[in-house]
Amino acid sequence: MQIPRNHASLHSGKKQKGVVLFITLIVLVSMTLAAIALMRSVDTTNVIAGNLSFHQAATHSGDAGIDAAVAWLEVPPAGVDLTQNNPAFPFYSPTQQDPAITQSWDNYWTTVLAGSATALAQDAAGNTVSYVIHRMCNATGPSTAPSSGCAVSVVASTSAAATSSQGAGQVGLQFSSQVYYRITARVSGPRNTVSYVQSIVAL
């Protein structure tokens, strides 16, 4: 005796198998896209971390430019007058105008300061340091001249007779005059890294 087949049950099983396959494909595609997104996120994080590392190394290299500028100020080249502009050297006697509000420091450096900047030899990290020195004055001339408008240390002041315990004239305080200088160091390194470091010194 032949048992008749249940055609309705067979068709229902085929439909269920088709739905499961479709859902499986959707899940597989979703997992693939999630894996690709995760890989891109990891790659981006690594690039950002690398860039930050290069920028930090460049900033640390700026100390070499500051040290070189201080050594230059302590023993200027022959014929250099620190009360005057010296375009052939990295030195400006009056402070130059800072970058405009809409101007970046890099643009200001390349358009105004680059011609007189002194570059050091490339260091082991691949960074090249350049520096420029500004005397903190409004004009050229001796720092003791009122017209120069130089920023000097307090110990360079004099004591007026009216406030002095001595009888007449002015009493010079027993300290040497110190003039302030601003040193700007530009560091360029790998991956187009650019960093600026500034320091104020009194000599």
C-alpha cells in the first residue's frame, strides 16, 4: 500500500530553508562590514598615534634650537651688533610684528623669517631645527636708551634720590642690566610634521 506524500509539508520545508539561507547571508555580510570597519578604525588609530609621536619628538627637538640660539647670543659672530638689525644672521633688534590674526605661524615664518633663520643639522629622529632671535625692543639702539623701548629686567633700574637713603643723585643698583630676547625655533620632521617652540631669555 503506497502512502501519499504530504505536498504541503514539503513546500513549507523548502520555504523555511530558503529563509534561513537568506538570513545567514545577511548576517555574514554584516559581520564582514563590521570587520572592515574595525580594521579601518585600528589603522586610523595607529596613524593618529604615530603622528602624535612624531609631533612630540619634534617639539622635544626644539630644545636644541633654543640652546643653539642662547649660545649664539652669548658669543655673537664677529661684527654682529646686538643693538642693530642683522639681516644676514638670525637676529632682529626690534621685535617684529607677530603674525596677523588670520595668519598662521608657519605662513609668517616662510614669508617673513625664513630668509634669516639658521638651520641646524638634521638629528637622529629626522628633525631639522631652525631658529630666529628677536630682541624685545621697539626700536634699534642701545637697550639703555629710552627711545629703544627695550624690555629689561627689574634689576637694571635705578633708585631715585627722593626715595634713597643717600643724599643726592641716583643710586645705581649693583646688578648688570639684562635684556630680554625671544627665541623662536621651528622643527620640521617626518610625515610633514611642523612644530614651533618659543622661549624668553634674559642676558
